[in-house]
Amino acid sequence: MTPSIKIVEAKDLGNLQILILFSDNKQKTIDIGDFIRRHPHPQYNKYLDPKRFRKFSIENGNIVWGKNWDLIFPLDQLYSGSLI
């Protein structure tokens, strides 16, 4: 992945999954809920609530949750479709 790749659009697919469109037109469906369930943490667990989950935004070319970026993922992991 080149450093200039960024997220340009994201859509909530339901079931805590996101469809992400990158600046090179590549698309990936990411199961964020699976990551949160595998890595429980009070800061992340609140995003298992679908209402909170839907309140993501795209900032600086990445997808984030919360005012202080409570939940954010490395762009290369999102691009590959594999959250560690």
C-alpha cells in the first residue's frame, strides 16, 4: 500500500460491518464487531451498540469512532481486510 492511499467513503452494512472505499477505488468489507469481541476493552465495547457504532467519521483519511478517536485501526490493516 502506498502512503497516499486513504479512506474516501465508508458505509455501515449492519451487524457491525463497514464497507470501506479507498482512494485507489479498492473496496473492503470489514467486520469491526469481530475485532471488538476478540479484544474486549471498555473503550471499544461501547461500539458493540449499533447506534454508537454508526457514529463513525472519516478523519485524516481514516475511519474513527468517538471524539477522541476511541477506536481507530491502522490503515494498512483495513486495506488488507485483516484486523489483528
